[in-house]
Amino acid sequence: GRSCAHALEGGVLFAILFWYSRRPRPTGAIGGLFLALYALFRFLVEFVREPDSHIGFDLFGWLTRGQLLSLPMFATGLALMAWAFYRDRRVRNGA
């Protein structure tokens, strides 16, 4: 469980962000991608991780606290990316 989490949250995330940042991106897009991917990877890793014994499952009998906390982070990352590209398009169009 732990090595899988470190691989996803560390190595794979770094590789994707490195590849994505090789070309110029709007301000905030890389940060938004980081938030969204970190939350997604954390959500997925929670399926194979043993939930904390004092917390257990929070929702529907299968959703952990880590997964619940990942949802707003994922939404924030997507919103940041959308804002970055929207703002960039307006700046380029002279609005």
C-alpha cells in the first residue's frame, strides 16, 4: 500500500507535471493540475490502503476520510485550471 502511494503521489505525479510544464501554460494551470492529480491519486490509493482504525469508513460503507477530503481538493484543482485557461484566453483576446 505505502510504496504504491509514494509511487503515485511522488514519481508519477512529478513525471506528469514535468511533462506538462515543458510548454508555457497559463498562470495557475500547473498548480491546478497538481491539486487535481494529487487528489485523484490519493482517492485511488485509499482503495488499497487500510482505513485508520479509529475512523473506519465515513460514507456508504466504502468511502474513507481521505477520499472525502480529496473531493474538494480535486474540484479546486479543476476550478483553478478552468480559471487559468479562461483568464489566459481573455488576456490573449484583449478583453
